[in-house]
Amino acid sequence: MAREPIDAVGAWRIVLVEDDDDARQTLQELLELYGHQVLAVRDTGLNGFAAVPELRPDVAIPDVAILDVGLPKMNGFQLTG
């Protein structure tokens, strides 16, 4: 039986970059359960932030970015640079 989510401090706009479909979907569902707005991007690391303006067009920067550090073409650390 699914439990009700605890109250979130506030909804965050989150970009999730993950190439593994199961991991991305699971984390997206969990974050949305807590009331956050999640833009999940399946990516290898080269275009992960290309979708950010769709999430928050007024300020093209999310509140939080969750990046896979083991992307095939670029790791999460390189993606932030």
C-alpha cells in the first residue's frame, strides 16, 4: 500500500539527467510524489541542459539539478562545467 507523501517544504523545479530509464523514472516519480516539478531528461551527457528553458522559461536555471555522474559521453561533473 502506498503511503501519503510528507509535506514538502516547497515545490522545487528539478532537472534530472539520467541515461538509465528505470533509475530516471523511479526518481522522477518519487520527487513528484513529494510535490516537485521534475523535468527528466534521458541523455548521454551532451544535451542534458538543452531542455531547461522548458522547465522555467523566466529564469533558465532550475532550483536543483540531479546529474548522473556516470553518463556514457560526459560525466555529471563535466556537464556542470
